[in-house]
Amino acid sequence: MTTSDWDDRVARWQDELELFAQLADTPWVTLARAEQETGVSRSALRSWYRTGEIRSRLVDGPNGPQRLVPLDAVVERAARSPRIQRRAERELGLEAQVTLLRSRVDQLELRLAALENGSGAQA
């Protein structure tokens, strides 16, 4: 199989996924995409569909059978998970800390520039 054939096959598969999502009320995505968009680990996703907490489907993909899950159901199930909520809160807390530190660094750079301009003018 040439690279062009492979690229065509992957493109057709992605088009089929998009069409499938359009026909359904909710988008069905691969486990990798669900993990990327929601932050839920693949092992948790597998546990959820194996225990019937979320639905899943097997479809033909470019590398063989591919598992799909409804993105809305993953988001809804993740919202009920205390562990995932705590992790999200920690990550938001870290983002806030980084934003605060960036602001402090900007202020310090301005003060340093003012001091350097002041001492340079006096020399």
C-alpha cells in the first residue's frame, strides 16, 4: 500500500466518522479524541463502556476495528466523577497560579526597566 493509498483510506475513514456524527444527535469520537477533549483516561473510558455507563461502538478504521464513544455521554459521566472533578480543579488552580506569576514577572520587568532607565540617565 502506498502512502497516497494510505492517506486516501484515512481521509475516507475520517469522512465516514464525520458523516456518522452528523447523522446522530451527538458526535461519536475515538477513545483518543475523547481522552484529549475531556481529560478522562482511556482506562476509565474502557471501564465505563464495559460496565455500561456509556455506550460504545466498533467501526472499521484504517488500522482495523476502532472503538467510538458518544462525546456528550463521556462529558456527562466525567462530571459525575469526584476524582476527575478534583483533578480539573487542581489544573484550574495551577492555571490561575501561572497567570498570577506571569503578572508578577511582568510587573518586576517593568520595575527593573524603570530602574535601569533611571540609573542610566544619572550616569
